[in-house]
Amino acid sequence: ETGVTQSPTHLIKTRGQQVTLRCSSQSGHNTVSWYQQALGQGPQFIFQYYREEENGRGNFPPRFSGLQFPNYSSELNVNALELDDSALYLCASSYGPGGQTQYFGPGTRLLVL
Amino acid sequence: TQLLEQSPQFLSIQEGENLTVYCNSSSVFSSLQWYRQEPGEGPVLLVTVVTGGEVKKLKRLTFQFGDARKDSSLHITAAQPGDTGLYLCADLSGNTGKLIFGQGTTLQVKP
């Protein structure tokens, strides 16, 4: 059974650029949630995708957008990067949007200069 | 908006000591979860508690849920260096699967 994988592991961008982060869900999981974790903080919910549609969104601006593909993998896109977007971006997969157990990937560390 | 507050923020102890970390919520938990996150990794679920007053044990870890379902504690007995990590409490919304996390307690166990 393959766990949740994310790519890339690290990324450096400059302010104003755009970035795409990728997540492959665990085998059999049809729901992907994205979280942002700033240094020294707990993760914050960005949004969740279920059956290729957004199913809930946290307090993040529209420049944070996502996609889910038929194979349940997902992308997180961030436009017009700001310095405060520097963080660890985690994705988590589960079976169903209300799944009790979410399995997290190792994250993508994004640094915005 | 629900706020989860964890204390202490940082804890450094010697191997073999006992410790307790706390999680308090501004509102009643739907479903409380505890996670451990090691450097360079994502959080890993340790336990889910739902019923007020519930106590769960996982080897040397004891999780207690307050009667009013607004607070919880995690007690570790005879801590080991392998327990080092960031301990996060979270509330799981049953409808959306959205997790609301506390800021975490960083535990360092020195050999």
C-alpha cells in the first residue's frame, strides 16, 4: 500500500510568482485536504477536494486554488506569491470527506523570497 | 471560530521523566484527535476520542478527554528520545473532515 506522496519536497520562489504543488493520495482514498503550516504553528486548513470538486474551504484568499484528478491526486496552486506564503504545505488523504483518519504526506517546504 | 490552545509550547526533559501536555478548546470538540509530527514529516494520528470523560491508552501514552468535551491531556510515562516531536491536538469536523489544529507542544527528550 502506497502512502501519501508530495512533490516537490522543497521549493524556492520569489514574490509575485506562481507555484503548483502536487499530492498523490493513498491507495483507495478519494478525498484530499490541503493544509498550510507556518513555522512553529499547527497546520491550517486550506480546502478539501472530493470527487474532483472543492468540498469546504478555510480562510484563504482566492489566489489559493486547487484541482483533483480522476485518479484522486490533487494540485494546490498559489498565485501572486507573498512572503507570508512561506510555509510547509501538507496534503492529507482519507476515504470520504468525513473520514475519521486522515493520512498526511511529508509536505512541501515553500520559501518565498 | 474555534480556537485550540496547547500548553506548554515547549518542553525539554530527560529520558525517563513523566510529562503532561494540555489542549483547551474555546468550544466543544466534535471529535478530538492527537497527532505527533516529527521533523520533515507530516502529522501522524495517535488517537481519536469522542466521549466526554474518555481515557485511552497507547503504550506509555495516556489520553484523557474532559467531561465537558472542551479540554484534553496527553500524559507520557517514562519518556524516551523517540518520543521527541511536535504534539498537536485537533478537532475533526464530522461533516467536512476539516481539522482545526492547536499550535502544538514541541517535546524534546534528551538521552
